[in-house]
Amino acid sequence: MTTLPPPLPQSAPRRQRWRPPALAIGAALLAAIGLFVLALGAFPVGLVRGLVENRVSAALHAKVEIGSVTRDSAFSYTPVVVLHDLRIAQPGWAGQGDFVRVATARARVPVLALLTGRFRPDRVAIDGARIALVRDASGRANWKPDDSKPDQAGTSRPSLSDLSVTNTQIVLRDAKRRLIVAGPLTVDATHGLRLTATGSFRDTPATLELTGGRIAGIDPTAPYPFVAKLASSALDFTARGTAQGVLDTRHFTAAISAQAPTLKNLDYLVEAGLFGTQPIDLTGTIRHDGRDWYVDRLGGAIGRSRFTGQATVHKYGIRTMIDARIRASRFDFDDLADSQGRAESAARLARIGPRVIPPTRIDLSKLWKTDGTIRFAADHLLSNGGTVFQSLSATLNLDNRVLTVSDIVAPLASGRMTGTARVDHRSGLPKLALDLRLAGLTLGALVGKPDMVDGVVRGHIVLRGQGETVRDALAHASGKAAIVATQGHVRRMIADVLGQSLSGAIAHAIGSPSESVPLRCLVADFRGAGGVFTPHPLAIDTGSSVGNGTGRIVLDGERIDLTLTGATKSRALLRITDPIRIGGTLSTPSVTVAGLGAQDKPSSGGVLRVLGRSIGQALGLTKSAPVPTAALPASFDCSRAVAAALR
């Protein structure tokens, strides 16, 4: 029997069958990679001219033309690519002409980066260029692509280690800032960056200067020094600082100074939403980090006001968040109006006369993108017209066009005012709400005659109205305004006049002119709607008389029309015929006492006239109707009235 040999293993021929093809494929791949690498080193960059034109055109929404693209060597993985006759047209909205024209631009760039579109050269040389920067009045700029994403823009680190610019002209036409300048730009290894441009800012002759360190063989991420100056009669501004990398305008620290006729002129440059003021002289230190700003120190003068402060400004999408602290050693609210605003105020004053309620604008429509908190304190308040307030502190919080002013503390010569104010401008006209309290005041300090009348004063004001200014809103306000005085004294002769006791007034004026009686309470509790407020009540209780008031105060025009009648707590031998009348306005009230105007000088004729009218009324000889008089009163319920007024 023949024995068969054992079968051969199946795996051996299988390995023999695939080994040669696998080796061949591997060799082919290596060869292809090698050829590709060699091809990259000798890549004909002229082929990417159309790609570059299309990508830049799409980004800028403008026509881009390149005469030719060449390279400086036949073989290199980081060749110097040369663009000849580069032209970028202005976008349609910017008018005719070119945005950029460059005779020659050289840039060293890795070929692979060029193919993938990640064009970040480290060496650039530009010769024979003209760059026309244009921004319209709405803020649209030709150097900012319309589809740019501000949260992501400019996040890459600087890459330039070498830059030279020769025979180049920069033209800037910024309609929003009203800044028009033009001048030569050079960057070389000896003097660094230099731009001196002349023109106008806010229709005044201006010079813009930019200087920076040299950009030749440097670490592109190393600190880069710069100086920026704008000099004109409208604004003299200087920033000396250090960027975190070469030409890194998004990450820097700078010391700044600014002088201008108004803060608004500085705002045209920094675009922070500032307003017109008296002349400014400011210094500070700022930092810029991406989209965020940090004001580490700010101080100086606005008109007569002197202040220091710090602030942070963060950007979240389209919204701005502010957190700031401001402290003024002295502060004048009039400094927050520029010359035009003061002229308008003077014209308004001449037309309508002085007013107590300020015309401060509370329109928040321009702040719909801004939120934040500002903590403000003024150690000493100034006012050309004088002010009863000594200082002021408050916290301002803005949230989606709702401004809340809380923790208001305004000390007076004696006592202080505290409370909150709120402006809601989410829809319609601004809605103003005030809730203020007065405490610790003295009646003598308020009227300036502590020997005549004095007492402890408290108050509570709760008003709501709608309008573009504080004055407009309160002209149609509803709510209450109450002030009370207790635990005081009043001159006996004044108490007699209040009680309409002519005999008592004459007797005490002659016999005891300095005698006083207790002031149990004065309650002026005005309530109303539509800007018209009436007493609930207006009452005075002294040790010898009581008075009761009627009438109204109209906040539209601040007009006063009040009548105060009274009676003595003991029977008067002869009563004064006429009541006390208060008219005029809140700023210039007029008082008629016992038939004599406040401006009338006391005289024997005046006294005889009052005496004659009163005797005639008592005897029924006068033709005028008798004034209703209060019945002989019991003591006024001061505690209840005071509690209701201050509630």
C-alpha cells in the first residue's frame, strides 16, 4: 500500500501569492508621495492666481485682479511668492476707484498652506502701493468683510517676523468719525513703522501719526511698542503702548491722554457712546483683549469737575456689558452739557423762566445694546445756581433699556435724601418712577431762618410719569409728594398771622417780638394724577393756632396756587380778613400775607390798610365776601397725618 505524502500547509502559497503585489503597491505609494513632495517644492504658484482672486473677491465682495504670480526660486517648500499688479476694487457702496493697488508684494509662505488657503506669511515686502480705507456714516467699512464674525475675528497670533513697506500711500475717509487724512507709510529695518497723514477731523485741520518698532528678524509674538497721535483743535489724543505681538491691534496696553472742547469729540474716535460735555483733560491706562476693553485707570477734569475711575467693557455677541466705578472729588452737573446744550438751556430759561425740575433726557433708545453697572460717588457738588445737596452717591444698573438708579444718597447741610429712580424704555416713551425719602433735615436750614421757624423735617416722594425728559415725565406724573416737620418752634407773631389774629400779631410784634410757640407739626401731603397735585392735607399746628390749605400745584410749568386759612386756639379780638396766598412757581414762589405781597416793605400805610380791611370786614362795611374761617379748633391729629404722609 502506497503511503501519500502529507498535504502542504495552505498558508504558504497564499503568502507567496500576495507578497509581490503588496510590495509593489507600497513602493508605488512611496514613490507617489515622494513625487508629490518634490512637486510641492517646485509647485508652479502661477496656477493659484485664479484661486487667490476668487477667495479674496468673495471675502471682500469686491473685484480682485492679479497681473501675475511668480516665485523666487525653482525649488523650495517655503518660497517667496510675488504678486504683480494687484488690484482690489472698492465695493459698490464705497464709490469708484480702487481699495488697494500694489505694484509688487512679496511674501514667504509654505506651499501647503498656500494650497489649503491658510495663507499666513512670516515675511512680507510691499512696494508701490496705494490703500484707500473707506467707512460710511453707518459704520460700514471696506476693510471689514460683511460676513465677518466679530467673536472669532482676529483670534490668531501674529506671524510676521519681517515686514518692509516702501513707496506706499494711505488714504482714510471715515464719514462716521468725520476723519479724512492721507500720507505716506513706510516700514523698514532702521526706523520701524512710520505714518504721517494730514487732513481734517470734525472739519478742523488734523494730523494723524503712527509709529512702531522695527519689524526685521523679530519674534512676531514678542511685545511690540507703538505710539498713535491725533492732533487737532477738536481733539488732541495720544496713546503710547505695547501690543502683545507685531501689529496686534486686538491685544495691547496703552497710556492715553486726551484734550478736547467736549467729551463727544473723544467719542467720535473711541465710539463708546459718550456725550457732549464741557472741555475735557483726561489721562488713563487702558487694555484691549480681543473684543474686551479694560480701563485700569482714568482721571482728569471735565469742566470744573475732577474725577477718577476704572471700568471693564465686555462684548457678548452684539451686546456690550460695562462695569465701572467713578469717584469725583468735585462734580458739577452743568459740566455734562456742551456749549450747544448750555445755549439751548439758556434760551429755554429765557423763554419759560427758571425751573426746579431738570430737563435731563431719559431716552435710552441708543443704549439698547448696552448693559452694565456704574457705581458713582461725588464728594462735593458744585452748581452755578447753588444747590442744597452737599454730595451724591448712587449705583446705576442698565439692563435691556431699563435703568435703575439705586442706593441714592444725597446729603444736605442737615439730613439727606435717599431712594431709587427707574427708567423703563423697552416700549413707547420712557417711563420714569421715583421713590425718594428725606430725613434728618431741619426746617430752619431749609428756609434759612432758624430763629423764626425750625423743626425736624422728613419727606416721601413717589412719582411716576412718561416722557423723553425728567421734566416731561413729571409734567404728567401721578403719585404723591409729602414733606412734614415736627418737634420745632415758630415765632409767636408768625403763628398769630397763621391763625389770622390781627390783634395777637400786633400785640406780640410790639410787646414780645422774639417769643416762640411750639410747632407741633407741618404736614404738606400732595397727591394727584396727570401732573396736578392737591393737598391731602396741607396743615400746620402750632402752640397757638392751626392752619389749613387748599388749592393745587401743577407740575407742567411748576405753577402754585394755594390758599392757607387759619384760626387761633384762643379767641382773637380782631381777625385778619385776607388768607395767606402762595402763587408763582416752584422756583420763584410768591407769598401774599395778610393782604401784603412778600415784596411789599412793611410800612405804617400797609399796616393801616390791613387794619382797615379787617375792621371793615368785622363791622360788615366792606363789599368783599367774608373768607370762611375755621371753627375754634382742637389740637390737630399730627401723629396720624404724619404717618399717612410718610407711608
